[in-house]
Amino acid sequence: MITITVPATTANLGPGFDCLGMALGLYNTLIFQEVPEGLFIEVEGERAEELSRDRSNLVFRAAERVFQQVGRRPPGLRIRLINRIPIGYGLGSSAAAVVGGLLGANALLGNPLSRESLLNLAVAMEGHPDNVAPALLGGLIVASGEGESLVYTRVTLPPLRVVVAVPDVVVPTKEARRLLPRQVSLDDAVFNIGRTALVVLALERGDYDLLERAMEDRLHQPYRRRLIPAYGEVVQAAREAGAAAVAISGAGSGLVALAPRNHEEIAQAMRHAFVRAGIPARAWVLPVVEEGATVEVSGRR
Ligand code: HSE
């Protein structure tokens, strides 16, 4: 039996669109077991009743990539999914499914593929590296490109906790990407390049004054904020409660707030601001975790 644990992730961090992502201490568990025949998928936890149990399941599709690449597969497969990462709110649930499926399948076959190859497969499936890379590798990842052109590094951070608030509004990533212009001005591109570099330095130094000025974006948030009800009110509530910076988590609808202190108060303030606007919401204070997905093998294979 193979047990995979994969962390949630928050991508972009404001200006670092498709390039920055961090692993958070909220985990999905995936259990893989070889069986004599058939495909059996059990799902519990977040939106369990809506997820497919057949070959179209994202975890299985990822596993299938590994089986195809290696040219071997178990005769039958049982997959049990315990989902704790909310789905459709910008916390990397699809990246966790992809990374979990790839790792589970690879472990079942005796680990023929390196983490590097698995990362490339994951980026190809997701289309961008900023959730899958930290889900697999942990910490803050700066990544750019895909396939042959993928360049990435992991940045060691001082202990960091982030506030995540999600309104009960699902934003499909595809839809949030469709809203973005295909071309941007040189001014906006230059603005984001500089701000992205500054965000990484601010996080690395734990410099919240710098972060406050650095975490601004012109490439995606101005177009996406209208998908998030009460966006302005929630950002303001977070700032008033002590957040240095607030950004859309991935493609949304969740928001992430960074602050040196008062995390619980900020979480409550953000949740209440959503609720005041009539939107049920949840909020967490989560640590950034240095370790990415883990694989545990137990019992007879
Ligand atoms: N960088 C991606 C986006 C993350 O913002 O569309 C999606 O989870």
C-alpha cells in the first residue's frame, strides 16, 4: 500500500503570475493499492460527492501518464482519496491531485521516474508550474517555463504563517485565465518583473514593510477581482486587522494575507467581511511548509 501526502499551495503571491508558489500546511492523503483487476476509486472529504470515480478522475489520469511513460501498469488499482484541500478556491487542489497521482503510480511501479521527470509531467498536465512545483518540492518555489525550458529554485524562508480566506464561490481556473488579456503593455510587464523579484526578497528577509509595497500586480488581479464578491471590503478588513499584503490565491476565489502578527484576527476579519456581504466563507491560518509531498510504502506490495 502506498500513502501519499500532498500539501495545498498558494500561487502567484500577487505579481508572480505563473512563477511563484508556496506549500501550505493543509494536506490531501491518497492511498494506492495494487489489486488483481479493475479500477476502484473512493473519495471522502471536500466535494467528495461531485468527484468522478472512473478513468476521468484527475488522480487516475495523472497515474495513467506514469504508466504510459514507463510502459508498465498494475493489473488493477484501488485509490482512496481523502481530500482536505478545498476544491476550486485557488489552493492548488488540482495540483495536489496531479502530484499525488504521479507519485502514487511511480511508487507502485518501484519509482522508475525521478522527481524531476515527475515535475515535468505535472507541469505539462497543469500548464503552469507554480502550484505543482511547491506541492511536490515544498517551500517557496520560483519557477519559470515548462518542459525543456523549466527553470526553478526553492527559496528557504524564515518561519512564515499565512492567512487564507475562501468565500463559498468556486472559480474554475480556466475561466479565471480566459479573463486575462493575451497581450500586456511593456510598462505592466516591467512593473510585475520588478515587483516579483521584490516579493521574493521580502519573503526571504521577513521584511513586511517591503512586502507591503512589493505585492502589487498588474497582470491578473485587476481582471480577476470581479470574480470575487466583496473583494475590496475583504482586502480592507484584512489590512485594518494588520495584514501587510493581500493577494488572490492562485486564480481565486480564495485570498491570502501576509502579516508579521495578528493572524487569527486577520482570518476572522476576512471571514466576517465575506459573511457581511452575504457570502459564506472559511478561513485558516496555515504555516508555509518546507517539505513537499511525501510517499510512504507499507505492507506487502
Ligand atoms: N498561476 C495560475 C493562475 C495558478 O493564476 O492562473 C492557478 O492555480
